[in-house]
Amino acid sequence: MTFSRRNLLQAASGFALAAGLASVPGIALAQNVDLDDLLIPGPLGDKILGSEDAPVTIVEYASMTCGHCANFHKTTYPALKKDYVETGKVRFIFREFPLDAVASAAFMLARSAPEDKYFEIIDIMFEQQRSWAFTDNPYNSLLNFSKQIGFTQETFEEALTNQGLLDAVNAVRERGANEFGVNSTPTFFINGEKHSGALSIEQMGEIIEEQL
């Protein structure tokens, strides 16, 4: 399902959210995709951490309203970044896979912020997910949250009414689903091998070490 500007703004204005859209926990059976195809960036370009020469590339598809994604980014991601990304072993690519219109809005805000703040904002969004993602009035909650990360009401509304930006976020999601079989979040491709679910650092470390 893609999200139009109309239903995105409806959801952000207080329409009920389907909290159960988050991914099913656990690890699916691994499958491979062509790494060269996987690494073709979307229309907005990829958000990347780590060395281009790293021997292992991890691509994560995530939704900002996914509780399992938030859990991964609060528990596993800091150790992954410290032990593998910052040591030159892993290049980490983060891609948008919104499961609902509010997640689309959150990604649009992150993409509308200064480019060097993208990952910092994603981290804050996951840390504070419950304060803005699952409320009776998502529009006001997301607006109030956006002001904490430097938006005004005017720039907030500009971001959420940018149809080209919404189309690009949807395009990343659709390609992930149609070409690479992403159907839940988080989904990781580790050197092209697909793993679904909020992997622990031990699970992810074992997979990475096999690739080194």
C-alpha cells in the first residue's frame, strides 16, 4: 500500500492508527538477493554510515512506527555501530519502509532536516517513539516532537505536504517489497542475505563474522 498526501495528512490529523502493523518478531529463513541490484539507491539517495570499503554491507528496511525497529535501534544498533561500523568492518545503509501514514510523515521530517542530522533524528525518533507515534492526535504529537528537532509549524507543514518527497519515500518502500521481498520490519540484508526481525547484537555479530 502506498500513501498519498491526502491520507497521510488525514492520519496525522488524528485518524486511528493500526498499531498492530509492526513486524512479527523473530528471524525468517535467510534468502539471498543480488547485492549489486540491492545497492542501487532510491530517488532520494541512500543514508549511509561507515566505510565504502567495508567488507560487509548491511541494508536495513525499517518503519518509524515499528516497535521492533525501535527496540533494535535502542539495544542492538549502538553496539553494531561501535564494534563494526566505526571499526571499518560494516557499511550500514538505512532505508524507509513505512508501515502506515504516520511513519511516512516521520521519514519525510527526517529527510527534510539538515542532511548531517538524519541519523541523529532517526535515533531520537526511535527513542521517543511512544510519545509521537501512538497517540490520540498524531498530528499534534508529531508537530510538538518536530519542534524539539528544529522545525517550526511552517517548516513542519511544508515537509508533510511535499508530494514529491512522499512519492520518493513510497518508491523506496515499493521497491523493497516488490524486488527484494521485504514484508515486515525490520528486515536486514547482510551482504545480500535476508534476515527479518530485531536481531540481537550476538545474532548479528555471528552473521557478520561469517562474512569477514
